[in-house]
Amino acid sequence: AMGTLAQVYSHLGQVEAERDMYQRIIIAPGVSNRVLANAYCNLGTMEKEGSEMEMEYYKKALEFVPSSIPALQSLGSAYASQKDWDNAIHSFRQVVDSSQGSEYEQVESLNLLYRAATQ
């Protein structure tokens, strides 16, 4: 329910209310690892691209769900924005190699890496 409310705040452009809702999810008792990973990943997307805080949120998401496709793709993009190609490739490669990633997600990871490298 809190995740849905955070999405509503996002659509309404209420950034601080959205951030607050994700923070509440993180401290709520009994939250599943998948929900925690999603909350951290969403917090990461709210940070400045390539910032340390953005990357910390993605890494935290991966602590809860190491195979989280959104967190791996976002972390790879953050590394790429810093021109840290080795780590960017590693993150995107994990998506491509993942049996959980759909073909679309695998192709999207390669596309994100290509776009970052050609900017």
C-alpha cells in the first residue's frame, strides 16, 4: 500500500512525499526483501545522476535482492555516467547473463551501455 502511495505522489510530482513514503517502507517491520529492494532502487532514481548517494541506494537494493534487474541496470547506468566502464559493463553483464532477465531486459541493458558509451 505504501509503495502504491509513493507512486501516486510521483505521478503528482510530490517528490518529498514520495521520498518520505519510500523511507517509511524501509523502516516498516516485516517488509519483504523484494519490496525493500524496490524502495531503495526508487530512492536511487530520485538522486542526482552519478552521485554517490544514488549508487549507494542501488547497492543497498542489491543487498536485499542481488538479481534485481532494475537495480543492476540503474547501477550500471550510474557507473557509465561516471565513465567507470569496468563496473558499468559488470552490472549490465549481470543482467544479460541472468536467467531471470527477459530478453527485453537483456537487450535494454546492452542498449543502455551503448548509449552511455556514445554520449
